[in-house]
Amino acid sequence: MPITSRILEVAATDPDRLALVGSPSETEGQAGAEGTHSLTYAQLARGSATMSAAVDALHDEQSDPPIPAPETHGIPITAVSLTSAFETSRIIAGLAGFRAVSATIDPRWPLDHQVGVITTTGIGLVISDSTQLAEALAAAGWTGTVITAADFRAREAAVDLADTAPPSVREASEPFLMLFSSGTTSNPKAFIKTRQQYRDNVAVSSAYLEPFPEVATLAPGPVSYSLTLYAVIESLATGGSVHVADDFDPFTMGSRIADEAITRVVAVPAVVKALAEAARRTPAHFLGLDLVVTGGANLPASIRSALAEVLPDTRLISYYGAAEIGFIGDSRDGDGTWISIYDTIGVEVHDDADARLPDGEIGTVWIRAAACSDGYVTGTTDAQLRRPDGWATVGDQGRIENGLLQLAGRAGDIAITGGHKVSLPEVERAFEEFDGGDARSGQGRLGEVCAIALPDDGLGSIVALVIEPGAQGSGSHAGDGDPTAPDKAALLDHARAKLAPQFVPRRFYSLDRLPRTVGGKIRRHETVDLVMSGKAQRL
């Protein structure tokens, strides 16, 4: 794993280089450098030995340990389910140089799903501060160990460094991480990444996304997100410094970017939007920012424009990838839907019968990438990820034109109406710049929108748009900021001006709050259920 070889290299040649930095408020008193909120490469390497010894002892003390999933080759699984990005990052990085499989579990997942993932995959040790999770696991008959972050740090401190083995570069085929899909269309599915697969992934991202040595990268957000977790891994694997935060606070991140000389940010599009708004208020704090890398969701063109307007010298790369497969390509202008494929990656578009489609036709995107996982963990899903010939898909839909890949969403994001294939995300993007407001009434502001397909006897299905109303205007007659649904006629006029006829929604609905995953992605299927059950207001 390149993370370990580079950690050991930098620890020997530049021991005081910062490896991991957290927000002081979130890491005070934790096992950083003598109570501080950072770790140098030397401290990270030295601390990993006592950390591994503590983990091994906790597994060995179990009289009836859970049996890890067969995909781990018998290596015990240690999961971290903490809100602290710093603590999660240091544990994942510390265990990388030892015979261990690590996992990050989002503590905001529904409790029954956390319990299901832990018991199904055979996780043996969970570092968590949730008494509710510990009680639920005990009630489920799980025979592993739950330990709080404070108690785990105490176990580490009690280990004699002289009795430990140092970290080492492991075999390429050895399982390293257990990760989980985003859960946009279903509950997250587990899969394993070997060390070689992560080496291949680092090789791709290093060639295109600039995680250079000594670069200070800010990666705000839970480390249970694959985007944040990978930013931690790639920064350490290339000798950079990774600065983490539990979330993006626009009121403090500007000063942190300036004070910590951060030049690169890796974040989801919603954070990039908040960053642009913060830079508009205090631009001086962001002048040193050279590159913003975003992924995990479509990047609206409005966010790119907002960032370019306030920080014209800051570059923005929107990458496309899947945690199961790895990095696939990126977009450096527009709304991020037209993707330039990386040189080492193969892409094809197939129909439902698995036949390759000609350019211009929408179908399922298949990828060939060295970093792709072998498959999903037994018992967590029946879905196929990778075929024997090495091609894999996560169900993304798209088309190829002029050598570029245009994304159209997941399989559930395509509606068939009157014989036409309609990309529902494309319908949503048409409303990013909607302004049908009435300045006096405050109407017309849009929050998030979700395009859905509803059954129809004549056309098979019809397109409908479900709106999460935005706040009213800020004038004296705008009320107290209550959400107000826009006018249906204005929405229809806008759709007809922006979309082909078959893409124009035939119905409009309003929901106070669209259903989302814990990561903030809108759940399209649940939105359909709410509309069909009459819980949405028809406009």
C-alpha cells in the first residue's frame, strides 16, 4: 500500500512534516501530538505500532470472535464509527501498515442498518461512542467488542512500544479496506479493496488530480464518505498534508485555509457552493487556494460559475468515479456531465441485453479499471459488480459522443415515456437557473428538485417534477423566510424553453423536504413513493 511506504519514507527523511491535521475544537485531548490536533509523519508512524498492538489484543481477547467475511481472507475487521474526522483518519492510516482490514461506518446511518452491516460482514471490533449501538449489537447476539474512542486511546497508551512490531509494506493482494456504496438507490453494499487496487487508484488520481508531495489538502466531511476517505489516503500516499474537519463551516474554514496555507480542497459540490459563498464575504482568506477537486455528485454549472466569479485564479476539477471501481475521468468546464476519460480506463455503453450501443445512445456504462473491486461482500447484496472479463458497472447510465462520456444518472434515473428515453437528472439540471419569481410576493424561489417517472397507461410513464420550495425573498413583504412554491405556469414555460418536448414534466408537485440519504443525496425512489401515496402537494 503506497500510504505505508510513503509514510515510512517521509518519517525518515522529513519527520516533522505534517501528515494529518484536524480542527482544534474537534480533536482537543485526543491522541494526537501530546494533546494537539495534528500528527507529523514521524508521530503517525510511531503511533501506528501501539495502535495495531491494541487492536490485535482486543481481537485476541474475544472468546467467540465473529467470523469475518470470506473476502477478507480471514483477516479480522476493525470498524470506526465516530463523528471525529481526525480520530477516524488517524486510525485508518495507522492500521494501514499491518495485517488488518478497516472499515468506516457512518454513525448517522439508521441503527438497524449499522447492526446489519456489522453482523453480516463479520466485523469483530467497533470503535464507537454510541451506547445505543453497543446495546443493539449485544441484543442481536453479536460476539465482537465495542470500545469508546477514549478507552481505545487508553489501551494504546498502555502498550509498550518496545514490545511492538513496526509498520511495513504489505502484500499487494492483501485486503485493506471494507467500503460501502453511497446508498442513493438502496441500502449501502459492502465491498473490499485490496492494497494493489488502492495502489492502482492512487496512480490514476496522482496523474490527474494533483495530490502532490507537501501540498496541504483540506477534505471536510465525514471520513465514512468514500470521497473524504480517499482524499486522506491519496494525500498520505503522496507525501502531502491532509487537513480534515467533521463538516464545512463557512464561517471558520476561510481563516483555516489562510492560516494553514491550504492550496487544495477536496469536497462534494454542496461544499464547493458554500466555499464560493464564503469567499465572496472574505475573499482575502481564499487567495492562496489553487485547486478545488469535487466529486460524489453532479456539479451544477452555477456552482462552477460562482467559484470562478469570486476566485478566478482557482481551478475546479469535477471528477467521475465510483468507490467500487475507482477514478474514471473528469470535467474541467460546464456542468460536469461531459467527462473526459482517463487514459488507462476503458468505457463502453451497453443496452439491457448487454450489447454494445453505438455512439449517442443512452445505456448502461461499463468500465474496465485496474482499481476495480472484485465484487460485493457475501450477504450484503446479490448485485453483480464485475464480470469475469474485468468489465464492471454500478448501474450508471450515459452515452458516448465524440470520445466523451455524458452521464445520465443511474438505472432508476432513466424514464421511458412514449418510446423516448429521458434522463431525469437532465430534467433537474434545466431548473438550476430557474427564476420565475414575483419580487413582491417572494414566489418563484426553488430549493432542490427531483424529477421522477410516474406510471401512465398511454405513454408507459410520464415525467413529473417534485419541488422542495426555496425561501421567500428578503424584502419587507417577504414574510419570515417561509418556503413558497413557485407558480406552475412559470415552471412549465421554463421547461418548454429549456427542454425537448419529451423531457418537459407533465405534472408538478411540492414537498416540504425531499427524502435524502445521510450523505445528502436525494432518494428518487422514495420521492416516487411519497407522490404515489398522496403525501406531496400537486401544483
